Amino acid sequence: MLLGFKTELKLNNQQRIALIKHCGVARHAWNWGLALTKQILDHNKANPDSKIKFPTAIELHKWLVALVKSENEWYYECSKSTPQQALMALRESWKRCFNKTAGVPKFKKKGKRDSFTLEGTVKILSCNKIQVPVIGVLKTYERLPQVSQCVGRVPRLEATGEPARVLTKSATISRQADRWFLSFRFDVETQNSGNTDIVGVDIGVKNLATLSTGQVILGAKSYKKYESKLSRMQWLNRHKIIGSVNWKRAQIAVARLHRKIANIRKDTLHKLTTLLAKNHGVIVIEDLNVAGMLANHKLAASIADMSFFEFRRQLTYKCELYGSKLVVVDRWFPSSKTCSNCGTKKETLTLNERVFECGHCGFVIDRDLNAAINLSHCVGERKLQEGLPT
């Protein structure tokens, strides 16, 4: 399977300038393509009898070469694949918008979510050096994946002591605050742990996850921890002149804090999902309506701080990597209202009731643990997937 790898780059000033130029080309191509496609949509809306065909990514790139590249020579200082990939990403954004799975694409602003994609041969030269098209050899702070971790690439070179090489077709370079990161994908062998244990996982706001085994994993709650500091920094920067040196320093400081909050959250989620995928054969979770849950403004900040969607995304690919099975139960399954001892269902259960008390058998148990046990039981009872151990 293909696995993504992301690492921080160790750059000099010349390389930083080259990366900033590539980001500028990608941003310019995106904004130009977005403005053109919006004009086409406005024309089609105003003139339903003489509609213009919505362009593909290839057609947009042909128009870019004919109309924009000839007038902006700085395009030729960067890789030709950078504007191509930007227009392909724009076409995918419009596709999601037309399918009503995302909103209308927005114009990009300098310094915010800067990134670009390089298409071509990417080689890992040593444990901390990687070669990308046009820009050249880049250094990293951590070790890069070696050939022994990959499948179907080149022969293993560990025995001879020569540097291993991993070949990929594309790489994405992005910036977070004042740091640059490189990401690419490579083939890895799937592992089969051989576990057949079934575990139900109930995720929530108070605790990140409650397992049917009784184990409780606390959430990082990084945003809540640094919320006051972040608010203070933004309040102090309110009167700085936009574009000044002090304003730029303040923006970088705020971006660093945002990056720290996100990294703490990601670290907690990675540790939890790896623990579940490695040590259990079947993992049962609920299909939560996260968008509907975020509509509750009293709990929206706490729900977003737990990052439920990222938890499911990581668990999906890690179960495939470690040979586990992920079962997603329908969101209408009454896991919290059903007694895990006798199976009696309660009519109502408010959010304030953190302890489940069964009126039929008198069973008393923690609300989240009761839901996790019900999730683990529903696999064997309802036989949601064929071949699952019961």
C-alpha cells in the first residue's frame, strides 16, 4: 500500500528563496485559474443559451502558457510542473464543489498555507538527503525511509553499505509558520499482527476514547490549554501596521503557536490509532455526524479540539497497514441508550447523565464504557462483516 511520509527540511537562504518562488508561481496560477473559471460560470449563468464549456485542467494549462507565461518571465525560473499541479488541484476543488462535498474554492493569499507540488523523479540519496526536480538536493532533520521499508523499487543496499534510494513520482513542499516540510508517498508492505480481539471504541469530548476493555484515553485538549495565550497574542497585535517588520514577527509567533497546538493534537491521535490498529484485530467505531455536532456552538470548540474526523482517517489507513479490520456502525445505532448487561433500551438519555443506570436490571456503569461495550457486542450479534471473529 502507499504510505505518506512528511518531514521537515533543513534549508539555506538560497533554497528558501527558490521554495518561495515556487509557492508564488503556484499561488499565481491558482488565482488566475480561479478568476477565469468564475468568469466562465458567471457568463453561463447570465447567458443560458450560449454557455461556455467549463475547462479541464489541461485546457487551463494551455491557456496559461499562451496568455500568462509569455508575459511573466519569472514563471520560467521554476519547475513547469508547479503551475500544472496547481491547476489540477483547482479542477479537483471545483469537482468537489459541483458534487456538493465542499464549498466554492477561495483565492490564495501570500504567506498563508503556502505549498506547491513537484512532478518528476524524486530520489533519496542518503539517510537525510533527498533530490527533487529543479531545486536539487535538500537536507532533512530526520532519517528518510530506506529501501528495506519499500516494495518493488530497487534492490536492497544495506548489506553493501551504499546509500539506499527510493524513487517516487511527485513530492509536495509546504510551509508552516517559518518551517518548510516535504511530503511524498512510497510503497510499504502490509503487516499482519494476527490478533483476533474485538474492541469497541467510543470517542467523546470529556475523554478522547473509551475502550470496551475499560481503558480510557484522555484527549490532549491542546487548544483549550493554549487558548488564553493565543487570545493574548492576537490581542496585543491588533494595532500593528500591516506589512511592517513587527507585524510580520507577530504573525510568525501566532502561526508557531497554532502549529504547536496542531502538533500536540496529531501526536495524541497517532499514538492512539497506532495502539488500536496494532493490538486489536477488529475495531468498532460509530459513524458520527461531525458537521451536525459542530452546529452546537456550546460544544463546537471542544469537538473540534478532539478532531474526530482525523481520528477516523488515521484509523482507516492504519488498520489496512497492520492487517486489522475497521467496522463503522450506523450513526443511529443506540450504543449509549442500550444496557450492555440485559439489552434494554432507554427512551431518553441526556448529555448530563454520565452514568448509565438500567431501570430493568439495575445495572450501573459509566456511560462511555457502556457505549463501547455495546459497539464491541454488535459485531458478533449483527454480523456486520463476513468472516469476522465472534
